[in-house]
Amino acid sequence: MPFNSILVLEDGSIFHGEGFGEEKVDVGEIVFNTSMTGYQEIITDPSYKKQIITFTHPHIGNTGINEEDHESNAIHASGIVVKEFCTKPSNWRSKQTLEEFLIEQKIMAVSGINTRQLTQMIREKGSMACCIGSSRLISESEALQKARSFSGLEGLDLAKEVSSAESYKWNQGVWPEHKVSSNGSGPIVAFDFGIKTNILRLLSDYVGEVHVVNAKTSFEEVMELSPRGIFLSNGPGDPEPCTYAIKTIKKFIDIKIPIFGICLGHQLLALAGGAKTHKMKFGHHGANHPVQDIKTKEVMITSQNHGFAVDIESLPENIRASHISLFDQSLQGIEFQDTPAFSFQGHPEASPGPQEIQILFSKFNSMVDAYAKT
């Protein structure tokens, strides 16, 4: 049953609505996502840890929840904000309602919010600290205090919190075929900073078997696996505190092994190469972001989810800017000139979102094949 709830921003803005899922109180950074589909994939993306997601699409919950579209085994967001919450989904793949899933995961959602107004506020003021909670459990003044006491994401290393404790192998392809790949002459080693399942599926389809390791796995431990290439995954939080990862990535750059990074992995690769990162005003979250290949001038629509970016002016001479956002001219991709390493800020695995830039997985496969011949 729904319950009275509040959403309070650090600037003092207060929204009232109906709560669904777990009746609780939580805090996080409020962001908005413009995707029209894929709410299940979005809320199970580990990159949203410590964030409260506002969906600009007005109806959420219509397609329910199924067992195959999870991007991880849990909801990592601190809360969900919607205009209209659907409690009776209609979809042949649905196994449970969104509300049932929220209760199972102990996550709260609030509906009946003017998400257009809220999104406009975030666009003007930037991502803000926020408190979401049941009106029965917290007052407006207490919620405001909680929101203002939230530290924010800058300076937070969240990758180590969401990373898998144990390493594991992955060889299953994309839905619905789920083609099983062979390991070839050795695995691709993927660092889990908050890796999405569809990334693993595409790596398996394009490159072969993947060996997933914890974010803090050492260079020496990885080399014992005889990797054909290194993948650096997406993930939450600020890249700069991940010094353990940056130190390890530098060693992979030195031995000139193929490296491919996505999102947080892109930022970590850039930092390891000598570039700098910064916190964005409100980040990029959605599946309609135009990105241009700087060399070919080709424009692709991409899926995005990040609150930090690589400073294009900080790139050293041996790193070329490969892609740029046509929304705000922020850096979207880099390519090393002296070693087979490249990365992309957006999400070429496109879950949810368009699939135009999955060609980057083919590029990584070509690099891995060329490296294997040496």
C-alpha cells in the first residue's frame, strides 16, 4: 500500500508524494534520467550507487520486472522518483511488479512528483543532495538536515564497495541466444568497478571468455591469468580516489597490452595516462545523447550515465580525443597513440539505449587479435 512521503533537496525545495516499496528514509545525490525504456536496467546499474534517480518518462513500472534484464543482482540507487507509478504491469516477460522488487530490495520510490519541475531545477542548479523518506518516519526539517549533511559523491571511492569480492568466469552472450563463447588462447580480464551484465555479454560475443576480477586485484595476479586484453568497467563515484586501480592500469599501459575502458573505466584510464577529471554540474544520464567521432565526423546516439568527466585540456600529447558530446562538448572518448588502449565515456553496451556504438567492441576484438599474433 502507498504511504505519504517527502522528497527534500539541499536547497530547501520540498515535494510531497506517495511512497512505494520499502517505507524508509535515505539520502543521495538527485539526478534525472531521460530514457523512455529500461527502468529495470537503470535501477540495477551499480553506477547509480548513492544516487536518487528521477525518471523524466512519466510512467514507470508498466513492463514489470523479469529475471533476464538485471544489470546486477541488486538495486544500488538510494531511491527512485517518478510521476506515475504503475502497480499492474502488462508484459509477457514480467515475473513480478516493480513494487514487489523494491520491497524485496528494501528500496523506496516516491510517485506523484512533478518530475518536469524537478528536472528543470536540477538542470539549473546542478545535481544536489537529497533526502527521500516516509512522512511517518521523518519531518521536513529533519529531512532537510539529512540532505545537507550528505557528503556528495566527490571524493568517494564507491567502486570498491560494489565490486565483486570473488573473481569469476563469464562466457554467455546477449539475450535471447545467449551464445556460449570459448576462451580461445586466454581470457579477457575485466576489472569490476561496478560492471553491467550486458557488458559481459557483449565482451563474450565479440571477444571471447571473460575473467572478472575485483577492483583491487593486482597487476601480478592478473598476469598470472595470461590475459589477451584488459577491460575496465563502469562504476559509481569519483575516479580520483581509486588510486589502487590507477596504479595498476599504468602497469598495463607500460606493457602495451590491449585496454578498453567504459565510463568509470574510461576516466581511470585517462588518469593513469596523466590526464585529469572533474565533477560535472548535473552529469549525463539517459539514452538520447548525440556523440561525434572527431576523426570521421560521424554522429551516434548513445546511452550515458556519469557525473564525472575527463578534462579534454589535460590530455597529454600521446592521448588523442576520439569522441565528443554534442550536448555540451565534453570529452567522450580517448585513444592512446603509443599503446593499444582506448576508452569511451558513454555506454556502448546500450542497456538501455541505442546500439550504434557497439562497434567499439569490434575495435577491441581487433586489438586483441593483433596483440595475440605478437
